[in-house]
Amino acid sequence: MTRIPLRPLARILEARSRGENPDAIERENIRLRQEKMRDRARRRAEGRLLVLAGMFLCAFVLVGGRMALLAQSEPGEPRTSVAGADILAQRADITDREGRILATNFDTHSLYAQPEDMVDPGHAADKLVEIFPDLDRARLIRDFTGDRKFLWIKKTISPEQQQAVHDIGEPGLLFGPREMRLYPNGRLAAHVLGGASFGREGVHAAEVVGVAGVEKYLDEALRDPARAERSLTLSLDLSVQAAMEQVLQGGMRIMNAKGASGILMEVDTGEVVAVASLPDFDPNDRPALPTSGHQDDSPLFNRAVQGVYELGSVFKVFTIAQALELGLVTPDTMINTESPLTWGRFRIRDFRNYGAELSVEKVIVKSSNVGTARIAMDIGAARQRAFLDKLGFMDASPLEITEASGSTPLLPKNWSEISTMTISYGHGLSTSPMHLAAAYATIANGGRRIVPTLLRDDANAPGERVVSEATARAMRKMMRNVVTEGTASLGEVEGYAVGGKTGTADKPKPTGGYYDDKVIATFASVFPSDDPEYVLVVTLDEPVERSGSEPRRTAGWTAVPVASEVIRRVAPLLGLRPEIEPVDLAAIKRASD
Amino acid sequence: MMRSLLYVLTSLAVIGLAFWAYRENYRTQEAQARAQNLQQAIVEARRNLRVLKAEWAYLNRPDRLVDLVELNYDRLELMPMQPDQFGRIDQVAFPAPPALPITNPVDVSSMEREQ
């Protein structure tokens, strides 16, 4: 750049010659120069601003464009994270205590139609009815040709059916993936598992929700994605459960009962090893709730938990245990058992007249209502109620299935003295067999309270003390005597020292009063009674044993033989060693022979 | 002089880094695609495993086993376990002594020799 001198000599001389001030020229030049510099600086600043604006524009366009792209794009799974691979299924498996699967998930497909895309609705309907005979052809055609845009045809179909539908070649028939709940063991433990069905349904997925049993009670936990990989371990044992159900089924048929239930519980933990209620159902194909008739007769009804019955003489054990605990009696105290015992307008009778007096032990062994009622009179209503409360008879069973909330015991409105007397031998108070099993476990484990549970957990342990060790021991001895010399003589299983108490209760009529020929027969047993490990409660609904000259309905003839067969089958499976000399060597064959 | 060298070096570094970034980008994408494929394979394998487990449980359901035991009673003679089947350890025989080694084998077939 050429610099113009501030004082060009030629102009200065010229100005001087004209008599002007030459400084004016210098100032003029300085001004011009500064103007030029200013212009340059301004252009530069403007240019920089422009570049900056350009940068900002680019940045905003970039951010805006990215936002638009993100907003437009299809949602996709993150490709780099490993978290997704852990989620196996939307619902955790359920296993028994040995890890054998009781409930799992299965991938299948649903079938739906979009009638708009259909080419030949008539042909499609014909073929569909061939594949699924339960579909109605006329209805399908009506749906396909009407103005519906979408309809479900089948919620789950097998791969073979899917292929067959595929072969129709109809573009309007589409499949969506479905995860369905599968109970591979069929009817086994149906009442515990309950069942599952679809909740909210979409084309690509459907919610699987529990509808009953443990599936519903623990629905949240089972569906929690965080623990989907860990299966839920129940306290049930598959083989024991199967054996018990088989024996109960046979027993129910032989005893002509209309229902049966069985509960096998560990006395030290309250874990239920097997619980069955017959008749049962297949949770894979859960029947609908009955719309008519009595709820109790439905296979869905869980007799072991939902069925609250007056269980009869099995309650005598609690009366005697309390009397021993309070020091009112000893096993040898003589009790007046003159039958009938008259109290106001009520008369309490024994099944047979047992004479003027019996020892407390004999009251249990022979099952004297009168004797028990007399002992209960000494205990009194308030103390009896408090004791039964401690044993858990006042609240619904805490078992982890939804049906347990329906097991609230039926208590007398007014716990009067006559109620005390009848409750002492198990009438006037209705509870479920599950309550009974928990209470027997409490006595069997040495007197500490048991909370029944279906969940396998090493932390399960008995709670507060209800009766003393000595009382519990005395009760176990009496219960053993019931089997060796009393009403449950058919319950003896060699080597397992079964102890227990029978109960035969007349069924109440819906109109009031009691049936003469319908009973609930119960046998609550403890084995082995010198150091009990398990409690078994078997209940038969309306059993009658007709092998004798006249029909026999008492528990000793009905529930007890069934229970002893259950013990005989189940105890070896539980690994309980009989305390007998094993038979000769020839009977012990190697499985591989 | 120094300055232009710096410019040249800087621009070379930029080109080099750009090339490196480009390559890394593609390598990352490739790795992601591979991870995704593996993920897919894992999911597939787990699904198969689940089906197999369900099938195993189904084939081992007690109903079926009972039926099989009854069908094969002639051969297996399996009965429900009974309390008297518990044995004591001293009832179990000691294993038979191992057979003596055969030192002078006699050929009973000529097949091997022909080979």
C-alpha cells in the first residue's frame, strides 16, 4: 500500500506561496488516513460478525436438523448397551424347591385379520374353519366383509396352525408374536399356580397377567424386568405334590367323597411342601367361573385355603394344649365325661358314651366332646379366644395366593360360654385346613408360631412362643396315642410314628342346622411324632365308606386311611428314614438291574 | 519459513486425524453391528434354551412319567418308593474286585486280522 506523506512538499510549498497555513494540509491528510483506517476496521469487523453469524447459523441448523431427525426416526433398541440381553421374557419362571419348572413362558403367535387387505374372504373363512373347528364360518364372513378394519381371530396358535394359516396365502391374515404362559405339568398344583391370561394386547406384544393363585398375588414381582432372569422358587416339591395328588384322587374315589384337600407343611419353617385340592383344573386352560350353582363345587375352588369349614374334633388338641399350658390339668387328670352334658337348652353328646370319667389323655384319644367342653369351661371364653388368636385362627391365612384373602375364619358373633364349649371341639368356628396345618405345625415344632408360606426361603423360621416345650411334648405323645390306641388306628405307618387327631364334623345346611349324612372328615397328623418334621392335614368332603354293613363316615374310617397312604408314599420321597429294620436285601434292587 | 512449516504440519495433522476419525467411525459401526448380531444370536439361543427347558419340563411331567412307568413295567419293574426300601450303608456289598487282565487272548474272530 502506498503511503501518502502527511506533508507532501509540493503542496506545502504551493500553500506557503499562497500564504496558507501548511498545517491544514497535514491535518487534512491525517483525517483522510484515519477515515481510511476506520473504514478498513469496520469492514473487518463486519466480516467477522458475518462469519460468526454463519457459524451460529450452521450450529443451529445442525442442532435443529438433528432434533428433527431424532423426532422423525423410528424408535430402536440401543445397539451398544448390554442391558437388553438380560431380559429373557416378560414374566419370570416359577419353579419348585428343587428348581423344576412349574410355570414358564413360551413364544407363539397370535392371528389377526385386516379385512381391507383381504383378497378372497370366503375362501379364507372356509380354510380357517378347517384349521380351527371352533370358529364360526358365517360370523367370520360377516366380520371379513363388514367395515371392520381389524379383528383378532386367535390369541395363541401353535406353529403347525401358523403354517396352515400361512398356506392359505391370504394377505389379510397376519401374525403377531405372543408370549404365553405355559404350565408344563398340567393339573399339578393348579390351585397354587392359578393361571395367567393376556392383559393389554397389541399387535406386536401383549401383557401376560396372573389371574389367580401365586401368579396373581406376586404379579408385580413376576413382571418386574429387574428380576425377570431369576425364577421364583416355591416351597412345593413337584414329586411330593404329584404323589399326594395321586393318592388323594384315589382316596377321594374310594371314599366316595365329592372333594378332598391335603396340605403337607414343614413344621420348622411353615413352608408348604405340597398342597392339593380336588377336583382341580388345568391352569393352561382355566375354566370360567361358575355362573350357577355353589362356588364350592367349582374345580376352581381351593378347598385347602378358601374352604372354611367347621373342622370338628381336630380342635380338641388346642383346647387340651391350652389347659396344659395354663396348668389347669395334667394328662392324667380325670375329667367328668357323663354324656350328655346339658348347658341351658343345649346338649353336648359324645359319639359313644365313654362312662363317667376319663383322663385328659383319654379324652383326646377317644375324642370326647363332653370332656373337652368341660375343660374349655375352665379355660373361659377370653383366654380361649386369645390362644386361638396366637395360633392364627382369627385372620385370613397369610399364604401367598390371592385366594387366601377369602379364607377369613367365620367366628361366632358373640363368643359366649356355649361358643367356648363348642369351639373347644371344633364347632361354631369355621377355618380353612391351611389354618389348621399352621396351628398343628406350631404344636409339632415345640410350640413356636408358624406362618404358612409358599416361598422357599432359608430365612423362614418359627416366630414367638405359643406353648411351652413341655406342653408341646405332652401333646405330641397324646396325638401319638390317638393313632396307636384311639380313633386313628388306621393311620399307623410303620417306621414313621404318626401322631394326629381325627375330626368328623357334620356339614351345616344352608338353611340352618346340620345334615345327618354329610360330614367333613379331617385327619391332622404329625410325623415322626418323637421329632416332628412334617404336618399333614387331609380333609375329605362328604366321604362315605361302604365296605361295612352300614356306611361309615367318621374320619377314622375315611380321612385317616387316605392320610396314612399319603404318608407312606410321600415320606420316602422327602428322604425321611423309617425307624424300622429294613426288609431283606432282595427287596433292595439296584435301579440299573 | 518457520511459520509456513507449522502451517503445513498442522494441516497434515488435521488430515491425518480426520482420516483416523473416519476409520474409527467405521470400525465402531462395524463393532456395533457385530455386537448387535451377537446380541441377536444370544437372544435366539436363549429363546431356544427356554423352549427346550419347557419341553424338558413337559416331557418330565409326573403324569407322563407315571404312564411310561406303567407301560414299561415288564422291563423296569418300577414301583412307588416304599419306606422299607431305605437301606443301611453296611447292607451295600463291596464292589466286585476288578477282573484280572487277560494276558493270552485267543482270537475268536478273524475280522480284525483281515483288515
